[in-house]
Amino acid sequence: MTLRLSLLAGELSGDKLGASLMAGLKTLVPDISFHGVGGPLMEAEGLESLFPMGELSVMGIAEVLPKYRALKRRLHQTADAVLAWQPDALITIDSPDFSLRLAKLVKAKSDVPTIHYVAPSVWAWRPGRAAKMAAHVDHVLALLPFEPPYMEAAGMGCDFVGHPVVSEPVATKADVQRFRSEEGIGDAPVVLVLPGSRQSEVTRLAPVFGSAIEAVLSGRPDARVVVPAASSVAEMVKLAVASWPGAPIVLDPRDGPDPTGRKRAAFRAANVALAASGTVSLELAASGTPMVVAYDLNWLSWQIMSRLVVVDTVTLVNLVTGDKVIPEFLGPKCRAPEIAAALAPLISEGPARTRQIDAMDITMERLGRGGADPGLRAAQAVMRVLRHSPA
């Protein structure tokens, strides 16, 4: 009998998680069928998306409001499709606002088992979400080792499956040398800039990041700037950095035969990175790249979210190690002079760089480096849930 699974991912990081999960499931179950919403990586694993995943990639309260009606239509369209297909399970991946609403709609009209992949950050903000989601989520797959107790206390099953970043390849020294040669960088120090993968992020962060880079290059004119761009915002990024000093090199994933390899090489080649807050900080940590994290939101979104946060750091390296080694500049503190002052000393060897790199090694170990592939571990957890499901 064919195993039928509905999946939902709403952004690039979720698409990556979903694809890894699907690959793991296909190794365990020879006859399996997927249905739902995902991006190009999930589609490559066999998912035919109901609509473009990018329609769901919206973050921030004020940013969501103009698209509320369209998002609501997509929510009900997706729920209706799941109910019509009657899968063996619904697996929602990250994007908790959309995902948990979908699980609630499906649970209200069916007994389909619901699994949420990526525990909502109840340890960071809105801790009451765990209790609310327990009413319509049966099981949670957690990326961070300290998350299962929060989910289990609320009445859900939960497995720590490891973070996929620990199983992704890291560029070699040869890859780095080839990248530097092909881009004409030579031995110059590299400052990596990552202004986000959403249009709203690039619009808000690129001007601030550009001013910070200008200040850094005034003291290090020999440095080169490299800007890896997500395909969804590549044109925006090119326009945004055109006026930056130092002729920034934009890595457009739509160009060249191996965009992922080029991005990995850039991460490894970088002396330091300035990154928007998010999972990219773990990709940098996996490459051992020192970093500064900055992020800003619409004023209204920031006023609301800043009052809900219950932790004093959002960067995962800081959270996993319990040591705030990664400088953060969030909301009103996302200002170019302060960011530049934190970036400059990380370009060269010194105690700040060493402390960050040591913390990154600890983080990768705690997230599962050296163990089974997280996608396979997630797939095994899904199969355990289904074996014990009354449905």
C-alpha cells in the first residue's frame, strides 16, 4: 500500500528541511507519495506544489496585513486539498503561523495525524503557543536539543532529530582557492554580506548593511565584499549593492553550473560575515565563519514582538552554547556605525575570532554533527509516529 503524506513548507529553509525529510522517507518506504506545498528542492524529491511556495514567505505583523486575504485563501485551499486527499499524515514544516492554522483546520474535520517539523520557539517568545498547538498537533520534530521538554510538557510527543546544517558539506581548502581565483579575489580579506531572502528584509536591511560596509572598507580598503543572494531576491540585491564601495561580488544562484558549491566556498572563504538574523547563522557556524548578526522590522512589528520575547539573544550559536559570543544588532540597534565597529576586529586573527570559532564547534556537536543524517532521523521519527497512530 502506498504511504501518502501531505507536506507544507512556506520558505526556503523549510523547503530544505522538507526535501531532506522526503529523501529520508524514500529510503525507508519504497512506495510513497507526496502532496502539498513546497519549493524547488521538495519538488525535485517528488512533490507537485499546489501553488508557488514564495506566496507564503512573509514575515512581520505589518508585512502580513496587506497580504492577509490572499494568505487566508491559500490556507483554506491547502486545507481543502489535504482533506480531499486524506493522507496518512500531514507534516507542516516551520512557518508556524500558517502551518499551525492549517493543522487546526485539518484536525477539525478529520483524524489525520499531524506532525510539525521545527518546534516553535516557545522558549524565546509566546510560550503559551505550545499549549495551544497541542490541541491539533500530535507530534513535533525538534531541531534543537533543549526543545523536547517544552513540547512534551504541553502534551505533545517530540523527538530531537538534529539540525540539517550538520550534515551539509563544507567547502574544502581547494574549493576556497578556486573560488578566490575565479572571482579575482586573490588573498584579500573577504567580508560576506547576507541581507536576507525576503523582499522585505532586503529592502529594510540593504541600506544599513551598505553603510556599515562602507565604514569597514574605509579602514580595510583591501577587503572584498561578497553577497550571496537568494534567487527570489537576486535582482533586488544587485540593485541594492550597486552603489556600495569595493565593487561587491553578487553570487546569483541562477548563474553558473554549481551555485550551491560557490555559496559554500564563499562562506568558507570569508574572514567575517554580516548576516540577517535567521538560520543562515548556523550555515556560517558550520563553515567556522565569524559573524555579526543584525535585523530590523517594521516599527509596529518590532514594538509588538519585542514585548513578547523572553530571551536576550536570538542567534542560535548563542542560544545553544549559552554564551553570547555573536554580536547582535536588532530593531532600533540595527545601526551602521555600531555594526561596523563589531565587524572590523573580526576580519583579522584575535581573541574575538577565536572565541566565536570555539563556540561554533560546540554548537555543531550539540546539534548532531557526527551522528545520523537529520533528514533520516526525522523520517524515522515520522514512521514511529505513524506506527503508533490510531488512524
